Amino acid sequence: MSDANKPQPEGREGYRAFRTISTRWMDNDAYGHVNNVVYYSWFDTAVNAHLIEQGVLDIHRGDTIGLVIETQCNYFAPVAFPQGVEAGLRVAKIGTSSVRYEVGLFLQDEPLTVAKGHFVHVYVDRATRRPTALPERLRRVLEDLQ
């Protein structure tokens, strides 16, 4: 991959909402930094907490739920406990029943991402697990993140 195509860190200005996430002792692996699988948990936390706080995701009783069908992450710098992380959130694409979320992870008060990635939710009917159109209230919250 040429340097022109290689993913690069991004600044905070490209993200619409932010969430502070605390690293935990158990997040560090044998190499002394946060293990790569933890980053995906942070992506999930940033997206779902935002949707819950906006009143458009009821994880216990909602008729519509989001299932992850794709995920990806690029790493630029290590993170280790006890550093604080801030997750920046944006929406890159809204479909009929799907959404591509993009998340940038920043060390607290640092200007560039230490990692960035995306995941795609397909929204489905809770009972049938079949794709369903995005509820209008959810669509409005997603549009605010574009």
C-alpha cells in the first residue's frame, strides 16, 4: 500500500459527538498496551451510549435493534492504562435499514486519532431479525451526526 492510500490519523474537527472512556487495568495486554479487541468495545460503547442518551435506542424493549455486520479499525499509536480516551463519533452513510458509523479514538486532549475505524449496523425487527426501515426519530439523530 502506498503512503497516499495508507490510512492516516485525523483531527477532532471531523467528528460530531464525543464520549470520554476510561481505560481499565484489564485492558492492557502482555505487551503493555490496550489490546486491539478493546477498541471494538469502545466503538460499540460510543455509538450505543449516544443513541440511548438521544432516546432512540431502547436495548430492553425497543422494536428495532442494530446488528453489526461489518467492522474495521486502523491503529496509529498505542494506548495504555491509565490513559483516558475520547471517542469521536460521526455517521458516514445512512441507508434504508443500515448505517455506517465512524469512530475516532483520541488520547485525552490530544488533537489526532490514535485509532479510527467504522462499523455498520443493519437495523432489524427484534422479533423476526429481518431488516426494517430506520425509525424516523433514529434517522433524525443519525443525520445530526453526518
